[in-house]
Amino acid sequence: MIRFPTSPPEGAAPRAWNVPTPAVQDLSNGLRVAVVRMDTLPIVQVRWAFGAGRIAQDPCRIGSGLLLQRVMRHGTERLGARQFTAALDRMGARMSGGVTIDASVVSIGGLAQHVWPIVDLTEHVALKPGLSDLALAGEKIRSRELHRHACNRTDAIVEMMLGHGVYGTHPYGAPATTASGLAATSRADLVDLHRTIAAPQRGLVLVVGDVDPDRVLHTLAERYANIPVVETSLPVAVPEPQSPPRRLLFVEHPTAEQATVGVGGLAIPRNHPDHAALRVANQAIGGSASSRLFRRLRDDRSLTYGVYSTLDCGVHAGDITAVMGVAPDNAAAGLAALLTELHDASAEPLGEAEITSAKRILMGAFPQQASGLTGVGGLAVASWLHGLPSDEWHTIVSRIHAVPSESVNAAAAAWFDPMHFTAVVCGPPSSRVGLASAVRPFGLEMESLSLAELADFIG
């Protein structure tokens, strides 16, 4: 009979894993150009990145960032949708990118022999997108359908309302879309949003792949040295996030077949010195199926189909959330158990075996996440966006390995205490039973919201 192992094998000491170092030049207009050589394959990826994203949306146009991301795929001022697609296909190139809360990225990858045509095309998409009325009309239809679908899912509702509960009126707390914001967004709104975001003084041009870094960097610097600065500023002064209100919000979803339970609170921005320690703490507590929450709430007590905690650190702030799906009759017990486990994790030291396992997972995952042009390019953009030290990625594995257990437990105590969390439950009426009693020991006051009232928030 074969006996399967019940614990991971002992890992060896972490080995050095060198991320290719970018060649970088900051231009007088504020634009940064950078090149990373990776010559394993004859391919290249060109990115334009900007240090602003959905945070620049008009509060009455929530969803305009998503629409901008989607409409930019439909061509440039010079190339219509069909010509743009043909230009990509001729080079065997593919485009990706997106508009997140903190950043906007346009990326095109293809064969290295086409590096300069790819540079041209990426520049035009990033700086001179077509933003046609026809493309906007089509993407509005798609985005409304996605929004409608999300508003019918308990997990998506919990995610939206946790964001609002944790951040309040801070831009980080806004949903990705609202029905009214999508409907109100015009082509002129997209043009204004793009002008605000795509300011070269908040930009990075990055080339990664099989290229000569010195020659490409020199050419990029010459090409963009005189690109004009766009005199725009973010339309909102980003406030400091405030501590979330102490409440449990129950959203009744009459037709849902299961309930979703979520809790969350404020954490730290990405460039905080305690980031590595908090990452290890989150991994140990709820980062994977071998972490504490999953083992105790799913494997030991069968309260949930799956439960994870997530650490999301942005430029201005960060948050920790823990979410799980439960049978409606288990909503109260599951929420109480989740809050209890988070309290125990913050009040009592994590075990050395838990911390060691968490470090192994993070150290082992990093080279896989950072491999290839997309991975290395993503690290370069993140380093620039968050103002991280130049050796951030060269030392991250050794730094995770060296994080003292005392620092991990201090981070857990500071940021996983559920007495600073807010909670959301969405499910059928039966999932409401016992919720108020379940959260009373944690000082949460229960409020209720119907789907019709929810529509007033995201409609």
C-alpha cells in the first residue's frame, strides 16, 4: 500500500535567483525609459505604463476606467479597428494590458525582429487611441452585461461591499463599475480620462526581450526626449483611508443557493517596510489550501467549500480580506469561526512550522511568477510604480527567508485583529439566522440591505 506524505519535504537553503537588471534612463520631461535583456527566445515585449488608473475617474462615471481599457483595444487615431488587428497579425503580435486602480498599462509582444514596429504600435495605442463612438457603444453593452452578472453573484456582491466597507469614500472603495456610471460615460469622458492618465511625466516605456539594451535605451531616449508634458493633474486629492465602521452588513439575495461570508480591514501600502513580514503572515493564515483557515474551517470543521485570505497592497493603502462560501445554514457558524480564527492568529504566536511552510511557498512561487517576459516586465513596472528599492527583486527570496518569526507575529497582531474589521454576508433569507448573535462578541452591529437597495449603490 502506498503511503502519501502528510507534510511537505524539508527544503534546502534558498538559492540566489537573479532577476535581469533593467538599463534605465530618466528623461527631463519626467518619462522613464528602461530596457531588460532576455535573450532565451527571439521575442520582445513593449510596455507603456502610467502611474494613474481608475483613481482618476470622475466619481459620477464609475466604470469609465474599464471602458477606456476595453475601447483602447479597437485601434488608434491612425489605424481603425480592422487595420489595427491586421497590423498585429502581420507581426504575429498580441496586445494586453489594463486599467487598474493605480496604473494603466498597454503591452504588445511579438518577434524581436519587429521591435521597432512594435514600439511604434504600442506608442500609438498608449498615447493616441482611437476611442471611437462605435467601439464605445459595443463595449458598453458588454460591460453592462458583465456588471449585471456580477450583481447577481454573492461572491461579487461581498467583494464590492467589503471594498466600500473598508475604504468608505476613498477611491479604493469604489466598485469597478456601476450601471449609472457606465450609462453616463461618453466618448468625451474617455478622452478626458485618457488625457489625465496618459501624461508622459507619469509614464514608463519598457522593452523586455532579445535586444541590445544599450542601443535600444539610447534610441528610446532620443525618440522621447522631446515628447511634450501633458499639463494635467489627478481630479481628486487622494485622502487617507479611515478605519472601517464596526458593522456586519447582510445583503439578502432571495434566489441565491449558497451564502458568501467576507471580512476585511485596512493594511499597508506596497512600499511599507513591514510588507515582507505581513506577506508571510497572510500566507500562513489564509494564503493557500495548506494554510490555517483552510485546514481548520474546511478540513477540520466542514464549514465551507473553501476559504482564503488576501493581502492587496496599493500605492496609497492596502487591505486584508478573508472570504468563504458556505451553505446558508452555516453562515452564522462560519462567520463566527472565521472571526475567531483571525482573532487567535492575531492574539497568539503562529507556530514555527506554519511560518516555515509559508516562507517555503512564497520563496518557491516567486521564480515561477517572475519568469518570462511578462513576469519580468511586471516586476519592473511594479518596482517603478511603488518606488521600490533597486535590489527589491534580487533580494526578495533571501529577505523572505530571513524575516524573523517575531516580525511575522507582530504583523499578524497589528493587521489581522478582527476588532478592526468589517464584515459582509450575502445569501438567501435563511443565511441571516443567528448572524447578529455570532458577531456580537466582536463588537459588530448588524445592518441589512436588500438587492433593490444594493442597486441604489451600484446602479
